Amino acid sequence: MEIKPETKKLLEQLEAKFDGIGQDLDIHLEGLLHSEPITYWDYIQTDALLNLQIQRTTLPDEMVFIMYHQVNELLFKMILWEISQVSHNKDITASFFSEKLMRVSRYFDMLTSSFNIMRDGMEVEQYMKFRTTLTPASGFQSAQYRKIEFASTELINLIDARFRDNIDRNTSYEHALEHLYWQAAGKNFETGKKSYLLKSFEEKYKDEFIAFTQEYNTINLYSKYKELPDGVKQDPILQKALRHYDYTVNITWVLAHYNAARYYIGGGDDSKEAVEATGGSDWAKYMHPKYQRRIFFPEVWTAQEIKDWGTNV
């Protein structure tokens, strides 16, 4: 058989590749003789993915609820994947930074619009029945979402607004984590008592969170932005991308989540006072942006915009 020039070139490249890792090219080529062609279902692991939805009740819309949150977690993983590429890149350009931020913003746009889909795709009456079987679990316990926050900004910007003046970059990670804004969902700061929701969440993830915040301490998105040369920092496209991401995550997405919670926990009537969440959290106080004014990139907002954060929506 005559070997075409392009085939010979590929073989030479493959040989160089496998030589570089101490492998014999002939063995790998022989392996191709016995391998099966890849299929869509094997590559995507469709069977495994579609068998992860386990209902606790016989109510049909519980399946919608489960799949909805699993889709959220997949999108969270996509977001963390994009952020990691910025954080671990030593030579960031304005265009690269902007492109990644807009990708993440589009993922959050999907998450935000999905609340409207769920609102019309899940009966309130069914939800109010199967939600009792979910206690004390809560969407509050999404570790990936917390990691998105840690990877997006400096830890001080996630501290409960009441304690920010007493915490700085020299504060231990353990102490800082005890005063994060979402601790208000399950902790009495006067007595220090924590709800089961918060205690179980921390037992599962506290060590992982500390390690993650240490890793992203100086490579979170805000820190990466502040390290850029002034000329790059002032790039109008990058500035717009930073503002869009910040607003999308900390106002648009949060309010969509907040309003969906009010709709369902309020029994389908937005005007009624919402009942306690499944995990027992004071979710309204920590979710609404006007209470905590969570802002990932304070430097790109004016003092007035920060003061009015979440109050005009």
C-alpha cells in the first residue's frame, strides 16, 4: 500500500508525540484495530445521565423539579470551567477576559430565563405537596454556586454587610467563612447557633471551601482584573463585560430566583407572605440584593450605583 504524504506526516507527528511520553507508537496503532467506534450515547454517557432522576414521591412535577436543578448544576459546572481558564491564565488580554465573561453571563441568562419556564411548567399545588419530603434539603446547599462566588471576587465582597468593616485580607479563611453573607440563612449571629441546614452543609463542604478560597485568593476574577495594566483595565468592552456579569449574577439571576421562591413558597400568590423554606432558612433576607449589596467588581461601579444596588428593581 502506498502511503500518502499527508499520512506519512501524521505518522511522524504521532511518533514524536508518543516518543515524548515514552510510548511505542506501534502498540497504540495496533490498539486501534480492536477498538470500537465512538457513539453519541457512550460519549455523552446518556444512559447514566438519564438514570440520575430519582423521585421521592408519586407526584409527576417532582421529576421536573429534579431535572431542573440538575440542569442548573451542569450549567454551574460550565461556568466554573470558564472562570478557571481566566484565573489560571498568566497572560490575559482584554478580548480573552471579555469573551469568557460574556460566556458566563450567557449561562446565567439561561439560568434566569429558566425560572420562567419552571414557573409555568410545575404546578404550585404539586410543589407544595412534594416539598415537605425535601426537608431539610435546600437549593441553598449548592456548593458549585458558592464556588462561583468565591472564584468571581475577593472574599471581603461576600462578607455579610454588617461585618465587612471588621474583616480584611489578613483574617483567617475559617473566620471569614463564618461571616459570609449566606450564613444569615441559617445562623443567629447573636447566639452563634446554626440551623441543621447550615451545619450539614458545612460538615460536607467546609474544608473543600477553605481549600478553594485559598486557591482563588489571588486569582479570582476581580483580583485578575485589578492586576491588569491600566490601559487594559479601561478597555470599554471589558468594562461592559464586567458590569454585565456582575449585574446578571447579583441582581437579575438573584431576583429571578427570589421571585420564583416567593411564587412557589407563597402558594402561587406573589402578594402573600411566603412560608419558611424547606431548609428553614430566612431566604428573603439573604437572597434579595438590596440587603447585602453583593458586588463582584466594585471598581467598575460608581459610588451611587453601589449605594442603589438592588433597590430600583
